[in-house]
Amino acid sequence: VLGFYISGGWAAVHNLILIGFLLALGIGLWLRRDLVRRIAIGYQSYVVLNDLLALLIPQSRAEAIALINQMGVERGMQPSPSAEFLVFLTAVPSVFFAGLIIWFLVTRKSAFV
């Protein structure tokens, strides 16, 4: 969260809350609610900020690499020297697609209101 990673039980709780929030956002956008469109823009802005911080903060990148390697070891694999590449492989497209969603929500306002 904001450039840092959570794991274990807290991650499961976080993900369940996030699923409910995103489902409510999707329904609100489908019902064409302007407030929900604004909240969706705010959430996608948070996603961009979170992913950029995850890429730019060295401690955060180190945490991500450690989590990737830990998941691999738990599955019987060796720590991967390409784990840092996996961090970039997930964060960079996430920033791009979140930016694309923001662009659609802002420039195509009439489609969502």
C-alpha cells in the first residue's frame, strides 16, 4: 500500500475489501453516477501513485523481490535473479493501463454520466 507490500492475513483482508470496493465502483459506473466516476478517477490516480512509488522507493523494490523469491521458495524453486524484472513487468503496465482508464473517465465523461 503506497509503495509497500503486505502479505499473509492482512493481504487477504485487504483484497476482500478491495474486491467489494471495485465491485461497487463498477456498478456505480454502470449506473452512470458522476460521484462514482470521480471516485474511480481518484482510485486510478492512487494506483498510478502506488505503482510509481513501488518502482522508485528502493526499499519497496527490495520487498517486492523478497516476496517474489519467498513465493518461489515455498513452491520449491530457487530464488530468481530476474525477480526485479518481474516487479517492472507488473508495475509498468499497471501504470499505463491505470492512466488509460483515467484518460477515458476524464475525456469520455458523457459515457459515464
